[in-house]
Amino acid sequence: MRPKRILPFLLVLLLWGHGAFGWSFGVCGDSRDDNNGVLPRILAAVETSDMEFLIHTGDLERPGGAAAWQTFREKTKEFTKPLFLVIGNHELQGATAEEFARFFGLPDTSYSFTHKDARFAIVDNASGSLPDSLLDWLDRDLAAHPKGTNGIRYLVVAMHIPPRTDNIFPHGTAKNYDTQSERLRKILERREVDLLLCSHEHMNQVDEWGGTKVIVSGGAGALMVPFQRFGFYRIDLEKGQVREKFLRIRPGRIPRAP
């Protein structure tokens, strides 16, 4: 192959690696008490699609601890794409956050990573609180990876419990969660965060909050609130835009071994 023909090919590869042509991932949460085989169907849907990975926003099994987490590991062992985990409040039942991180080989229960042209910050608010120390960490991490630097085009935050907004009223939170949520909103707005992913509420909802899109994806198997459907969201990142699409999963009883 001549050099003149190689250069365009290399340019295409470079642009693809930086997400210039757009890419997608999936997000789901609340797979505990999944008696209808919802999570396996979500995994299969992501596996056979062009979605590059799946973020699970917490409440894997009921309760927490090594035995439950091993059950989750068995359910997901055939999934070949990256699976990023967020700790949920049910992970803290009978276990600690440190045990969760150690079991799944995480650097911590709050951590961050870069994929193509997006920076992801995973936030541990499983205790129902957003303390100053946690928000300070998030602010520092986002500040260290601003848009327009090192190819970063999108900023995404994921945590289990949604913030308190005008349209979202999370349960099981600290008394000052409203105030903590407002500080979080200011951080997200100042750092120009595109997307905040959550679950905890067993429903599916999209909200706009101070310039950040908030998605609650709580349909991975736990009992849903009335009029809500099992499923998950596909997130597409392309040309500086973030688009979401809810993908419904129709439940079906898991066959029992004879």
C-alpha cells in the first residue's frame, strides 16, 4: 500500500479512536430481586449491539456481601464487554463499601475513568448522603479533566441515588440532602457536565437540571413502581450531543433447574 493511501486510513482510525464518529453505551440499575430474568436480557441486548460497555448504577443483589456479589458475578460472567459498577444502598446491607470495592477489584467506591472522548466519574452516595469530602473529590476530578483538554468532549457522572430536583424526590436520604444536591448542581453546572446517571427509584425518568441531563434508570429487575416498565437506556454520544433511548425489556420467568 502506498503512503498516500495509508495516511487517510490512519486518519480514520485516529478519529474513530477519539469518538469523532459517535459511540454509545448502556446504563441500568436495580437488578436485585430479579425474578423475571430482566438483567440477563439487558446483558444480551448490550452484548449483541454496538454499545461499547454497560454501567450498572447499583443495587446488584439483596443484600450485600460476598455471597450475593458472587451470585451477581455468576450472572454476568458471560458478558464480554466492560461492566462498570456503582455501589448502591443494598450493597451496604451486611457489608461495607471497602468490601464491595475489594470484591470487584475497584480502586475505590468513588473512581473515574476516560473512554474515548468522555470522562466518567463514579460517585458513592449509597449511604444517602453527598458529604463535602465527596463533592470536593468530584469537583477536583472534573476540574482535572475539562472539556477541550486531552480530547475530552463529554463529562458524565454516575451515582446510585438521584439528586433532589424539582421533579425527582429520592427516598432514604439524609436530612440535608436538598442542600447537598444544590451544591452538586452548582458543581455540575460549573464543570459543564453533560449527563448524570442514577437509579434507586424503581422507575425510568429523564430530567433537565441546571444544564445537566439526569437519567434515572431503575428497571433492571427490581419491582417497578406502578405504570413503569423494565428496561434500560442506550446513551449515544455524537457531534457534541447526548441522546438517550429507553429500551424496554419484556420480563419472563427464569426457568428452574429440574
